[in-house]
Amino acid sequence: MARIVVKIGSNILTEASGGLNHKRIQAIAGDISDVCDSGHEIVIVSSGAVAAGMKKLGLKERPTEIRLKQAAAAVGQSSLMWDYEKSFEPYLKKVAQVLLTREDFHDRVRYLNSKNTLVTLLSYAVIPVINENDTVATDEIKLGDNDQLAALVSGLIDAERLIILSDVDGLYSSNPAKDHDAKIISYVDSVTSEVEAMAGGTGSAVGTGGMYTKVLAAKKSLSYGITVNIINGRKKGLISSVMAGNEHGTEFRPHEKKISSRKGWIAYAIKTRGSLTIDDGAVNALENSGKSLLPSGILRIDGMFDTGDAVYCVDSEGKRIAKGIVNYSAADIEKIKGKKTAEIERILGYKYSDEIIHRDNLVILS
């Protein structure tokens, strides 16, 4: 049995004229039900609330003001869930609405509570339908797009696979709308800068994502050891066909060495509050020796942060090397940077730890 996240974008769920595409939602519900009946667990990450609300409010273009987005999401969310409810009903499947914001991933307790809720729903054979809580989200707490939300959810629930439904067949070597010689990329083993460049492009009129955001979501998911498939969401039966082992679209193959759920939380979920510029010796110790960050390797502190906050570790050229949770505040680190660990207590009057960031709370980003 596999645990799968299926991400469905606004451009898949909506009509060109506005509102929800009921027939497509019904087709996707049938496909997902077939996969569930074969013994797999599925979590849906669904866009579409704002798009559904736009039609109800008579809006012709996706709103840019936060208050209008929130209003559209509030009006459209009930329509979206009603459509899922009715579409899964013939297959005797129950659905549950789960709305999340960045804060649910940033805070460790809320993160674990979210995981427990989702796992409990799956244990009762309920299909969670997750969306970002656009009715309350502001720029400060928004995840940005549901491709990134899907990647975070995949890591949160320890999924084996993330299937992203796109309005094209997969990742192409170049833009197929402009280049007739563009070819589908069937397999990707590593998301390099070249692969990211292939994605390019921007999102649709009703959504916020594009192929580039899907590739970035795949990159995050691969580090968790999760297989990612980008397939055409407008073609019926592809989800169950992929799960049966058939080739469709683009498959991103996971790394042999995967990070733990906790380190994935540190790498992708926590918002950083500042950065530490470290010397070449510290860069080598972190990247090649798996060591903790000590005060002696710190050159400069940027940002105001406290004990327990996340910061980036950057080299002298500003390249992000690692991300981790600090044991000391920015003010304290300013006093002990460049010093030996034996000097910490004399300078501060106390000592929490020898390490500024312990290796168990640090993730290498390169």
C-alpha cells in the first residue's frame, strides 16, 4: 500500500468561462476512487476555491487585492467541497476539508497536530482535501502556491508519491507552444539548474502556479525520497495508470539518500529570521564532515532572531550553504562570534550549548 498526494490545480478544475468544471471533477474522483480501491491512501491538495468564488462574485479577472482574494476563497470554498462531496459519493468515498497556512508548518506543535489529523482521517478511509486557507492568509503567512503546499504535505505525511495534475503532458525540453521540436522529458533523476530552466513560464489566468513551481515542488519532494509524477490532468484514467506502473508524463526519481521528516521540516517549512556568514573552514566542516556550527566559524550576523529560530548559513560570497535552528539569539551570537566554545560562558555569563547550531538541527542545502 502506498500513500499518495494528488495535487490538482485551478486550471484543471475550472471552465474557461469561469466556475468549476463538474465533469472533470467527477472524472478525477472516479480515477482516485479506483486507486483507493486498490489499497492505496490518497490525500488531495486542491486549488479552485478562489476561481469558484470569482464566478459567484462576478469577477472576470483573478483579484490582486488580499481582501478580494479572501472573499472569493470564502465564497468558493463551499462550492469546491460540495463538488468533491457529490463526485465521490457514487464511489462510497468520504472527503474532509483541511485548510492550512504556513504557520501550520512553521510551528512544530501545529505541524505535528496537522500530521496526526491527516493520518487519522486516512485510517478511517477518508480522503482529505487540502487547500491553503486563503480566507485568512496574508502575504506574511502564505505558502505561495499549492504546488509548494503539495510538496510540504507529501513530506508531512511521509508519502511515497506525489502526482501533480497539469494542463500539459509533463515537462518538455522547451516550451511546446513556441517550439514544435520540444520533446517530453520522461524521467528526471536530479533537478538541476538546466532542468529548472526547461520549466520556465508562468501560471494561468486563474491559478498561481506554472511548470516552474511544479519542478521546484518536485525538487523538495525528491529530498524526502518521494517519487513525483507530472501528468496531464485533463486525460481520464492517468492516475490509476501511473500507479499500475505505466509511463505517462514526467517522472522525477527520488534521491537514494533522503532527509528525515524533521530535517525536511527545518529545510522547507520553517521561515528564516536571519543569516550567519561563516568562514571557509566552517563551510567545509558543515558540508563535508557533518559537523555542528561553532561560534569560531561565524563572521557576521544579519537579522534579528531569537533562540529556537531558523537561520541560513551563508559563505563569504552570500551562497546559502545550510539552514538550521540556533541555540542562541542574534544579540548573543554577535558577542561570541569568532570565539572558542570555552569562552562562551565567560562572555555571556551562561552557556546553553557548545554549538550555535547542532548538526541534528541543521540541513545542508547544496
